[in-house]
Amino acid sequence: MDLSGKHLVLGLTGGIACYKSAELVRLLTKAGATVQVVMTEAATQFITPVTMQALSGRPVYTSQWDGRIPNNMAHIDLSREADAIVIAPASTDFLARLANGLCDDLLSTLCIARDCPLLVAPAMNRQMWMAPATQRNIATLRGDGVTILGPGSGDQACGEVGDGRMLEPEELLEDIVAHFQPRHLAGRRLLITAGPTFEAIDPVRGITNLSSGKMGFAIARAAREAGADVVLVAGPTALPTPRGVARIDVVSARQMHDTVLAQVDRADVFVAVAAVADWRPAEVSAQKLKKTGDSDTPELRFVQNPDILAAVAARPNPPYCVGFAAESEELARHGEDKRRRKGVPLLVGNIGHHTFGRDDNEIVLFDETGMTALPRADKLELARQLVAAIAQRLPASLF
Ligand code: C5P
């Protein structure tokens, strides 16, 4: 699990977004974390400590003068075991107090007495967020090494629309998980293709394949977690975009090719995960093909699509190129052959072609030193291992 062994202090301050913190506690504990909830007086006006205690499985602390801590130093004791303090929601007032080092209640005192990272998720009305004082405080907090999560944008509880909403619990979870990942691609730029392509026959029909895009999207997320700037060129898939990833949707292999070539100059690494159609119908009918008689069947002629990976690898000064191969037999031989044929330093072989659509996978890495097997695991876990393997192999000139 993503947060196994992690202990978090979750601080709630006064804001209507407190109701989302109940869900956040559930997500954090489901991901393996233990969570100690601390609430300000104002937060208890929005959600009760009883709710937060039931969900976290631990008594909630709200007061500096709580007698339950044996040495009476709740502000020291509660954070000493913590791997991070997360404040969600963080109110305008709390951010102001934090930025100025005030410590007039338990939560603010915990924050100033901490020796672990602090992550805050602002939640407020858009004018409060845009207020020069708030922006000044946010800049101060960033300068002090505090991580700011969000805020999001959209409908607000007050009826207005704009920036300042607390991120959704799932988004917060993704950011908190990312915070604990090693940042071995910090500052690197990755270009990734993912998903199937769709090759039109007529305005309503076409040819595609069973690729779900899950592996490519997992690699995009893992690379982002590792600190990379990620551009994801995605064929047709309904998967949600990983947080912080720039996504460009395409349909056909030729669109994917043109988009990749327009982006590739800015990339340090190119990872071709997409299951690109090798062929497309030679002619696309402008009108829907009509059935004219019972025995009548249309004939389709095909032409070859451009090989995107080979085209990128053949460029002068190419990015570090990683290819994928789904082989149904003799992966060891075909994998290395394909690596050489495509002219790439690293090729990832899927064991079998049954990986399409699944949440787990089993892969083999081929490079000039031989092959390394990565045993069956969740696609995100494998993606993190692959990102680490890429980081390790990047030429020193890229750093
Ligand atoms: O040749 P094959 O399709 O087996 O090679 C697979 C690898 O090449 C994958 O990395 C895939 O994304 C890439 N590819 C490509 N453009 C194509 C066909 C495959 O980038 N037209």
C-alpha cells in the first residue's frame, strides 16, 4: 500500500471543507497510514471530533491543555512520531498565523515545534485566496519549505466560482503519496505516449485495439511523483489525467506521430507505451459506408502507419528512448531483437499480451547489459520501478 508504515498528523482548521476531511481520513488509512487528528476550536464547529475519532481510530486532540498526554506536552509529543503534518482544510486565518509563527493553540504550536515536513491544503472563498495578504503568506510559507496542496478551482460553498476550493480527498491523497516518493527525475522532462489509437474507416467506424492506457498513465503518474515535467500524449481512453501531468488527446497514429514530433525537442526522455496501430485503412470514406445488399461486403485496403518510436530514436540528439513490446512468444529473443531494430537503449517487454486492461503486469527490461525481470505487481508499482530504472540509466550529460 502506498502509505504503509507512514504516520500522519492531520490538522483540521475552521472551514466548511472539514466535511471532506472525513473522507480524507478514510482514504489515508485505506492507503496504509495511521492518522492522528488534531482540530482547532473552529474546526469543531464544522465537524465533530467524534466523527474524526471513529474514522481514524484514535482520540482527537483539540486543546493545548489536554491532560491525556502524560508529560502534558501535546505540542511536542503528537508530532514526534509523524512522517508529515497535513493541514486540510487550512483556513485563511490559520495560514496567516502559520506564516507569522504564531502558536496560540495546539495545532499551530504543533506546526512550529515540528521536525517533519508540513503540507497545507488551503480552503477559502476566492477573494480571501486572492487577497494580497493571503498571497504574501503563501509565498512566505513556500519560502519556509511548506508544501502547498492546491487549492482547486470551481464552485464554492458561498455560491461564487473561482480559486480557493480545497482539493478533493482523492487529489489530496495523490499529492500526499507523491510527497513520499523519491524525486529521482526532478527537473527532467518526459514525453510519454499511452493508450490505443483509432484508425477511421468512415465517420462512425474504425479499427482500434484493447490497450486501456493504464500502464502509460501509471508511468506518467510515477514520473510526475519523481519530480519530472510530464507531457502525456494519449490515444482514446477514459482514464483520468494524473495530477500535474499535461495531457494531449489524439485519435489516430498519425496525429500521435505529429504531436510527439512537435513536443520531442523539449523532452529529455521519450517513453513509447502506446499500442499504436501498425496499419490504417488506405481510404477513409467521407460518408458512412452503406450496406447495399445481403451478400455485399466492403473490401478494406491498408497502408502502414509511421513508427513513432523509431522516428524519434533516429533523430539527431534524440531523447533517452524507452520502447515497449507485447510479445506472445519467445520474449527473451524478440525483446532484444526489437530493442536493436528500434534503435533504443531500453526496451520493456510485457510477459504475454494479456496485460491489456489489467491492473497488474509483469515486465522484463532489455538494455545493452542484458535483461532484468520485474516480478508481477500493480501497474503503478511497476511504473515506479521503471521510472527508477530509467533515472539510473540516464546519461550523466542530462544531469
Ligand atoms: O513494432 P512494435 O509495434 O511491436 O513496437 C512496439 C513499440 O513501438 C512500442 O513502444 C510502441 O509504442 C512503439 N510504436 C510506435 N509507433 C508505431 C508502432 C509502435 O511508436 N507505429
